[in-house]
Amino acid sequence: MTIPDDLAILLSEVSADRMAATVATLASDRMAGRRVGSAGGAAARAWLITQLDAIGAAVWTEKFQVRAVPQVYEAVTATWGDANRSTRLVFGRQVAIHPASVDAAETRRSRLGVAGAHDPAGRWLVVPAEMSLFDAYQDILGAAGLLVRRAVDADGWQFTTLAGPDPGPLPVLSLDPDTHRTVLAAATGSASWFAGATPLRRDDVTGTNIHAQLRRAVPGGTELLLTAHYDGVGDHPGLRHPGASDNASGVAVVLEAARILARGLPDGVGLCVALLDGEEVGALGSAHHAAQLRDQGAAPLVVNVDGAGRSDGAAAVEAGGPAHRLLALLDQAGRHTGVPLAAGPMASDNRRYGGAGLAAVGIGAGMGGYHSPADTPDRVDPATLTAIAHLVVTTAHLTGAAPVRPSSQAGEKR
């Protein structure tokens, strides 16, 4: 499909180097993983505001409250052994704090046992892989804590989550499958023991969305809203979470698209940006913003980018709300740019906008090292950043064209 000359000029301005630099900055030590309510999140926000100011946007922020954000506040140490040996476990790989754990900073050393098989009193209970945590809770009177099995990624990391179950009655640590299997086998021996702590507090914090307006729509005209969340799961003591793919890459794409579209959109099309906080604790920033837009009677077309790290052949797309026209525009953009689209789950901020009755699509293209120390800038593919930026810029440019038919080939790999 031939690309119009004016669009070709815009696409030629997309800079992979500029986007890679944005990813590197947001994933740097200074940003400390960008957890909602943290100093690292504030540092990222201040830097992003300067970037939006530099492209001539009118910028403001909106605060919202976030309850009970889990934070590991001390380096986690855990050791197990028997009469002949002891083994210290590697935090983040072999052992991690389960989201359902209570806050217990003091190390507990106790005998090992098997949940459902041994008297729980005075024991760290290893929960068999086929037993749920709910079932394990049925017989825990006097137990020191629970040890559950948890899968690891291809790099050997347990992924970190901030949104999860309410804390239960005991310390709970998760073990990688190999360690879990070994400790479970050892738990039948009378001399086996485990020592560990779960320094995990839950803080009430303030989240902050960043908003920017670059162009105003004419009365009755199309308003485009580009969104991406800038928060991450945050660093732990002794354990970095750079958050490069998730979601420094999405922010980089939105900033690049906004920079180009600020002067390149067709007349009459409005353009706003929302860089959202609190996605990792349940997409609370977008929930706050979507409710505001609904109450105002606003109806922008929302394009959310969550993950542009490394495409596996197609960009995943999920639509919500009355998104027929937007999805058709996106499909046309895919054909213009040669970026294949595939229908796929995008459980991110786009769902909050769609749930509020707004036309919304979520776009994603890979998250290497999801929620782990392996999510580093070097794993973000410049070609993927460029492809997704091209897709967003082209979609936006097409909004100024004549209305399109509400049919789409999104989901068809081409």
C-alpha cells in the first residue's frame, strides 16, 4: 500500500535512537524501578514533564490515592539445611516473598514439615505443588511459615507483582521449582530446617498521572489520546527492576509519536497524552483518568502502548468500548506500515478506558524479562520501537481522513 507523501515525511522523523535513550533513562538506577509513590517514580515524572515541555505541550498532573502498596524494605535472606549442610538461597531466583505474606522482619528458624502431612506447630511447612495456598491454610496452627512453589522465567527469575491477594496469617516465601522439590524431599527428615523472614510492608501512597495537551480539536472534531504507564514494580534492596520493556518502551513510543504529531496532525484533530501511574497496582491511574473523562462527557480515541520491547512477528491488539472506527484506523495503519496485527489480550490501562465507555485499543509488542531484573534496556529492540511508533503515528494521521468503514482485519497475521 502506497504511503501518502505527508505521512512518509512524518514516519521518516521517527528516531529509534531517541526512543532508546528514553528507555535507558527511565530504566536507570536514578529512577529505581519507578514504583508508584516512590522517589524513583517522582524522578521519572519530573524528567518526563521536561520532555513534554520541550515539545511545546501544556502539562499538568493529577494525583490519586493508592492503598497498601507492597514494599520489600530489607534484603531478604533465607537458608535451609539439615545435620550435614546448609544452603543460602538467592533472593529473586530461588526465594522471594509471596504477595500473600504477612510482614515479618525477624528471621524465623524452625524445623521443616509438609503441609497437610505433619503437625504444623513450630515448623516451616512446604506446600506440595498440587496443594493450593487456600488448602494449606486449613491446618497451620502454630506454624512458622509456608513455602510454596513458584515458576521462574527463562532467565531463572521469579517475577515480581504488586497487585495480589490480601495478606494471610503467616509469612509466605516462594521457592523456584528445583529448590521447592529439594526442600520438599528434605522436609521428611527430622534434622531438616529452614530460616527466613518476610520484610514486606504495605504503604498508602499517592499516585500521579502526567497529562499534556498538544493540539485542540475543532468543535465536533476528533480527539486522540495517547497513553502509556510510566510506573514499574520498583527496586528491592539488593535487587534492581529496570522496567525497560515494561513500560519504558511504551512511554518512549508515546513521547516520540507526540513529538512528531504535535506539528504533523491534520487540521482540526486534537492530541493529548496521558502518562499514567499505578498500572502495576491494578491500573489505578487510568481508572482515575477514565472516570474523569466519562464524567466530563469527553470521547477521545484512546491508543495505549504497553510493551514495545521485542515483537515476535505481530503487534498484539485488544479493543474495548465503541472502538470500531479506531480499530479500523489501526488496521489501515498496519497495512500502510507493514506491521502485522494480531488480536491478543492486553491487560493494561486500555481496559479501564474501554470499561468507561471510551473507544480504546491496547497495543503491545513484547516484554522480555517481565517484572524481573532481566528487563534491561539492551533487550529492547530498536526495530520494534520504530515499528510501533510508525503504527501509532500512522493511526493518528488517519484520524483526519474521511470516516472509515467500521470493519477491521486486526487479528489477521499478514
